[in-house]
Amino acid sequence: AHCIVAPSAASINMSSESRFSGDEDFWLMKMGYVKTQADAALKAGNYKDAYTKYSDCLNILPEGHKESVALYTNRSLAYAKANKFAEALQDAERACELNSGWAKAWWRKATALRSLQQYSQALDAFSQSYELVEDKAKSRNEYQRAVSEIAGRMTREQLADFIIAALHDYESRGIIAKPTKQNVSPQEKRESMFLQIKTWQSNTKKTQTDYQNCVANWTLTPMTATMAYVQRACMYKFALCFKQVVADARAALRLISDDAANNEIMIKTVLKAPGTPKPWEQKEYPLEPWAWFLQGEGFKASDKSEGGDVVKAASCFQIAKQLDPENEDYSTECEELCKKLTHAQSSAVLSVVNEQQLAVEHGLTIDTDKVAENIFFVKGTLRYDCDKLGRFGAEARRLMKDMFATSTDISFKDVLIERVSLCSERKLKIDYQFQVENKQRGEACVAILKNIGDDPSLVNALGPLIAHECFVEEVDLTDTKVTFQERMIAEESSTALVEVSRPSLAMNLPYQSYSLTRANGDPVERIDKHAFCMARVHYDRSEIDQDVWFSPSHGRCRWRQSASEITVLVLGIQPGTAGSALDVDISATHVCVRDKNRDRVYLSGDLDDRVVPDMCAWDVDEDGVVTLFLHKTNLALYASPHEHSNSEWKRLFRDDGYEIKFDDTSKDYSDLPAPVMRDHRVSSAEDQQRRHLEWNETKSRDRDSEQDDLRRRNRQTRLAVLRGKPFKGWVQLDRESIPSA
């Protein structure tokens, strides 16, 4: 038997040339012996010993050896267990470089990125790992849990960035076409996608929201081109690119018409029954009606600025309503728009309505058992010697419909007065129609109707009848439907190059000059503001959930403030820079941070207000981040001690092109100046005592009032008995005392 001896430190540290000059199998045996010890240490939870021994293994092997892939992967796991996530990421990336086709290496990279809160990159790594897994069905649940956890941590801005990155990737690979009508800046796209997610999830207060679920699913199963077009149309809707909304919705509908399998479903969670055990309900949004609805919104919204078409908008809403009749959003939007249409526009919408159900909604009853493809209408026009539209009121309308219904044996509700107008000769013109079973029935009705119209009641209301024309019209619904829908989603026949332009209206960007982040630069979840939104005020530091930093767009610093201090993180300094190499100058109105050796200025500017230089300080960490602690003078606060908001700075430097909004973050007043804090505590104690006294007085008045009511009721009952009446309760006596009408 042979004993395998662990290599000494000297043998491990020798150069790769001498290290591999002997038998390769022998050195692999030594590496295997140390790796066994590393695996045992990792399993036992001794992570420091584990990654140290994995490092010994890597030192034994030459750089790039095939066995080093597993070692880098295992050491990445050991580093991650020891909370050394940066080192874990480096090893995982090295393993991916050596063997890009190994799923476990990408998994290690994804978990390291997740721990470093780089969520979008982590999802990309998980997606790459899942693509390399052989048995996807077996591994699906494990990957789904991992990506769902990451998506659940992402803010709405991060979700928007993920979706926009996916859309750009689809455009670059030719999966979807690039915008051909309108486009906006990346910042506007990000804000628009954020608004889409915010609007979609406005009624969702659950931990795992709908778009987070979608992002998790799209990580493992990428969104289809149809879904990509719909999502991009939603984004451009909030960017006010209405022409591009129509173009993207049409592109999605073309894909669905080519392949019905492209008609996916997106889930929207809504609050249906608050206060019940199951208050939430999941509504399905199939892509086909959703795309028709988006196309209608594009036509409707662009009517204000870009020559939109409300008739097309109403027609698209009708189709969406027909395809998904249970969706209240489609029905509501359709009804609201139809109420605003003129008579001519309503007629145009009616002429392009291409489904039997839609005709019913306009007052036309269609018997689907009797009619396969064609339906028949009796249409007519009456002209009266009348120059005022107001004379054809509700009573005249009822008389006319009753005359048609009685004469032709048609139901009263099936007769539609389509249009009432004054013709060029200033004569009253009335167009009507109703549906009949077949052509023969229609011709019989026409023969009857030609002899009526001069009813004495109508003549008295509208004047003499001048002319009456009527005929039978045959409508092929199938051809109408196909023709209209194909025309709406057809590509433009022109092949001329069209310049992509900006929309005529510009959207409002709330955070153009600065953003709200954490200290490390990660975005924070934006507060949903409303008309009555107020910032929370804290006088105890422990009550603040998280510190929110203001990150100006120039990227040179981040800063936050409390009542007495401003903390500034100066960025862009080389990691490892010593404090002795920096020149930090803090005066009452100016701050300057520069490198002594290279004469490079990292941050400089005139402060928005004054500080106390003797009470200011600064520090630099090993990552090269300089932290400035600026003590405010708070002259305005001392002038009005009761107005604590006077301690707030609206900007860091005077030349900053922005002012922070008061309701962006919670207010930290925990370090108010001692005199101001003392006055605040005294005032708070007095207010609390006053409220307590008022509450006791209110309670005492209520108790006295109840006792007075009880005495009054007892007296009322006793008086009734003394007067010889039978005993009755005070409620009955009180009711009897009410005088009758």
C-alpha cells in the first residue's frame, strides 16, 4: 500500500514550470488529496479552511488546467458561504471563462451576483445556466425558486430596466423590428416602463407582484416576440409615442394571425373582495384583445396631437371587448368613448362593426341559428317639411318606432333610428334600419313601409311628409370582419424610408437631474405620490427603515441629510488611495476634494447654505470613497425654531440644476440642535397633555349625556304609567310621539 502525502508549502508555491516537470498523475493525486480535505471542510462548515485548501489545489495545477474549473467553482461556493461575495464572483467568472458550457459555473456566478444585489446580471446568469441544463424538467422548480426570489427583491425601476434590456436585445437580434415611427431617450423609456408597471400593479399590495412573476418566468422562458411587441407598445403609450403604439400593436396582431399559439396570457392581480378571506383575484389578459385595445388607445390618444382617428379607436375597442367580454377595462373604455362620438362618427363605427354580437349592442338583433354568413337589413329615409331638429323629440321617436314595429310585425327594440339631421334644403331627414330574417321578408316589409310615414301624430309633430325611401341591404359579416381586421393590422405598402421622430408631446420626467439610491448606488423603491402625500417625520433615528441618498446625474457624489448634518460620499477616487494623498478643503461656503499628486479635482463647489468648518470632518475607506460630514449652521432654523423644515437643504451646491422634492424621503430630525429639540419635546409633551385632557372631557360629556338620556327615558315611562296608560317601553313611546304626516 502507498501512503499519499500532502504537498508541502514549498512544493505548492514553486513555479508552474518546475511544478509540472515530473509525472502529471502524481501531481493530480496530490491535488486530489488536498481537494478531499477542502471538500470535507466545506461540508463541515469550516469555510475559511475550505477556500484556503481550494487555493492550495489551484496552486498545484498549472493555470488553465481542466481540473481547475471545478476548483474555482467550489472555492466560489466556499467564499459565498463565508460572505466573501466579491471573491466568490471572481472565481465563478473565472470558471465560466475556462468552461462556458458548464451550468454549475453559471449558477455560482448567479448566486454571487444575487448576494451582491446585482439582480439583473444575476437573472442573466441564471438564464444562461438553465439553458445549459440537460434535464430542464427536473431542474425547473429549483431554478424557478431562485429567480422568483431575485425578482421579488427588485424595485419597479429594476424591473423596467430588465424588460427594456430584453427589448433592446430582441431588436439587436432581429426578433422584433426596431421602432419605425417614433422613439424617445433611454431615460424616458425607463420612466415609461416604470409607469406601466406602476399602473398595472396599482391595486396589488402583495409581496410578489405580477411583473415580478413575469420577469422570473421570462428569465427561464424568454418572452415571445408577440409579448415583446405588446410590452413595447405599453411602454411607448406612457412615452406619448402613440403612432409607435399603433405600429407595435399591429405587429403583435400580425404574429397572432399567422400563428394562434402566439396569443399568450398575462396575469393581473386585482383587489376584488376586500375584507374577505380571498380578497385577490387573478384576471387573464390574452394578448390578442390586449393588442387591439392598445391599438385603440394609440388612435384615441393621438387624436389630440397627431391626427388620430376616434372612429378607428372605437372600432378597436369594440373588437377587444368582443374578444374578451369579461374584461371591465375594455368595456368601460369602449362605452366612455362611444358616448363622446357624434352621429356621423357613430354611423362610421357601426359600418365597420364586424361581428354579430356588436350589431346586437347597437340595437340590432341577429339570430345566429338562422344566419350563417349573411344578414339582411331594411333601411330607409324619411324627409319631413321641418327645419328644427328639436321637434324630433323622445315622443316623436317613440311614435315612429311604434309605427314601424306595428306595421311590419317587428319588435319595438329592434328598430334603430340611425341618424337624424337637416339636409341641405333645411328639411328634416331621418334614417332608420332594422334586421329581418331573409331577403323575402325584407322585400315584404319594404312594400308595407312605402305606404306609411304620414301618420297624423307624426305629421302634427314633424310637419308634412315629403319623401320616403326604403330598400333591403344584404351584409356579408364574414367578409366584412376579415376585410376590416386585415386592413387594421396590415403593414404599410410603402417601402420608403421613414425617419423616426420624437413625439409632439413630451412626457414629464420627475427625476432628470438626480435619483434616489442607497449608499452603494442601488435604486430604492420609489414612493407612490398622490395629492395628499406627506413625508414622514422622525425624531428618533431608530424609526427610519433605510437611508435614502440623493445621487446627482453628474455621478461625482451621493449625499443625504439630517437636521444638523449632511453626509457626502465623494466617488471616482482610485481604490486604495491614502488619506495623505488627498487635499480636502471645507470652508463655510465651499467644499473641494482633490488629489495632491495628480492635481485632479474630484468634487468642488459652492454649498447651497453655510456650514461650521470646525465641526466638519472627513474620512476615506479602502475602496477609495471619501465621506464628508458637514455640520449645518441652521440659521433659518434658529430664527424660527418651531419650523423644523427650515433645516432642509434643497440642493447640495448652488449651481446644481435641481431642487429635491420635500416628499421624496422621510425626514430625519433626530439630531435637531439641543435648544430646538428641547423646545420640541416640551411642546410635544404639552400637546400630548392637552389631547389627553380633551379626550377626558369628551369622555365625561358623553357619559353625562348618556345619563341624561337614561333619566329622560325613565321619566317618560313613569309619567305614562301615572297617567293610567299601560306600560310601554320608551322606544315605543318615542315612536308614538312622532306626529303623523
